[in-house]
Amino acid sequence: MFDIEFFLLKALLLGGISFLTCFFGTFWLIGYLKSKNMTVMDYFKANKPQIPRPAGPAIVGAIALGELALFVINGSYAALALLLVTLICGIIGIVDDFHTLSGYVKTALLLAGGLPIIAIQYLVPNAHVFNPHFYLPLYSVPTNIPLIYPLLVIVAIPVTSNTINTIDVLNGVASGFTLIALVPVGFAIGLRVALGKGNPGTFLLMVPVLAATFAFYYFHRYPSKIFPGDSGALALGAAYGALAITGGVEVVAVIAILPAIMNSFFFLSSVRRLIEHRKIKNRPTAVLEDSRIVATKDPKAPVTLVRLITATKPLSELQIGKEIFKLAAFTALLAGITAVLTWVIVIGK
């Protein structure tokens, strides 16, 4: 029999571990990074302040500790897989923070991020990390791609991690965007559990990710006191991708981050190669004297979401962030509708 009180107690414990670890870890990192002059210029501010970076260790540590606690409490191998995915991508990000990797090298290394999911699924008996029979909206019969699905898992982690990383261009956007996207993902997992298509413990996988992201957003929101760096952004994206796979809500998760996916697509289609954004010479936007941001008319500059938003008129950094959040909220709504079409209208019959 399902014990709701015990379930909520575990959720509170996991959330508390991850939230407090990220909150106090980030608070400590702000002072430490400043003392070591590990800061970068906040390009879009009038006074060009120096902001500490990276906050990745606090984010990775918070998610890892929460998922480790879940593994110990529930014996959830999915939690162990999510922990390892976040840790691997976070470490790659830390290396990138201090020794800038090329776009090709970083993407190749991130392919290793999905390996723990595959390894645990097939090497540990009854691990149940993922299910290759996933459902599509309006189809009552699940897809059956046992050979292709593992390859999709390997590709998915670099995609989601890089997608969140490429949208990390303004104060609070990467963490705020991830928070919004997690709402329909949690809703979809909850629907699966309510309709008997998922284990209640699956919902607990999201708690450390959500708690750590929320704690970090407090410091990352406009005006930012610290930046996530590649380590933080890659870890958030990797955890999001791993959660989508282990939670069985892949389609919903993709729809929820469509604005970020579009941003990556526009960027890649315009530069036509994998390149580190710090090495871009032709800037897609410019900062006016009043600190508003406007799209440049340089035909060689990459196309980005921020450039499209500021194409008609200059906007402040805060205004652009709000526009991105509006897009995120809209696609989150679409993702929620997709969850209903998948698990209530079809499977719920």
C-alpha cells in the first residue's frame, strides 16, 4: 500500500539536502571565487561588473548528494544513473571553464554522459533505469525500439546539456528556464504514476534537480551574483536529460525546452560548425549607451534567440529575460497538454 506521508517525508528530505547544499555551496563559492579573482565581466551591465564564475561545483554537488540519498533510501538505480550523468557532464564543464575546449571535443566528451544510463540498465539485474517502449501523443500502443533507444540516450545527454549551456547568455536565464521546463516534466511523471504507468519513486528523481535549480536561481536571477559557468549549465542540462529518460517523459521534456533547442538550431545553422561561443568574433548583439541590447546587422554574426528578440527594437537585459521566460512558459504549457494527450486521453481510457 502506498504511504503518502512517508513519500512526502522522503521528498522533503531529498529536497532539503539538495536545496541547502546548493544554497550554502553557492554562497560560499561567491566569496571564494572573488578572493581568487575567478570572475568574468558582466558584459550587458553599464558598469561592467566582475561576477564570480563558476557555480558548477555547488550545483553538481547538490544534485549528486540528493540522488545519492535517494539511491540509499530507495535503492533506486535510476537515481544512481542520474547522479553519474550529472557528475560526468559537470566535470567536463569544469575542465571547460578553466581550459576552453573546442566545440567538437566538448561534444565528443559529453557523449560519455549517457553511458551510465546504458551500463546500469543492461549490467545491473532489474535496474529498470529506462523503458525503450515509450509512448507518443495520441497513440495507445507504445513504440518498440530496443536497439535504437540506447543510441538515442547517448545522443540525448550532449543535446540537452549543450542546449541549456547555449541559452546561458543573460542573468538568470539558464536556471530560470530550467525551472519552468521542470514543471511539465514533473506533471507528466505524476500523471504516469497516477495512471499506474510509473513507479512513485520515479517522481522523487526530480526533487533534487528541482531543489538545486531553485536554490541556484536565487543567486543567478537578475542581477546575478554568480554565473553557473559551463560546469553549472552543462550539469543542469544533463540532469534534465537524464530525468526525462529515467522518468519516461522524453517527448514532453523535448517540447518543454523548444525555445532553447531553437536557439541551438539557429546558432548551428548560421555558423555551420560546432564552435565554442566564447570564440565567436562577430557578435550577434550590441550594447547601447543606455545598456539596452540590440541585434547587430552583421551578416556573419550567428543567429540566436536573443538576436531575434531584439531584431525589431532594443530591449534591456531584464526585458529580454522576461521574453525568454514567456516563451518557456508557452512551451511548458504545450508540454503539459502533450502529457495529457499521452497519458490521460489515450492510456487513461
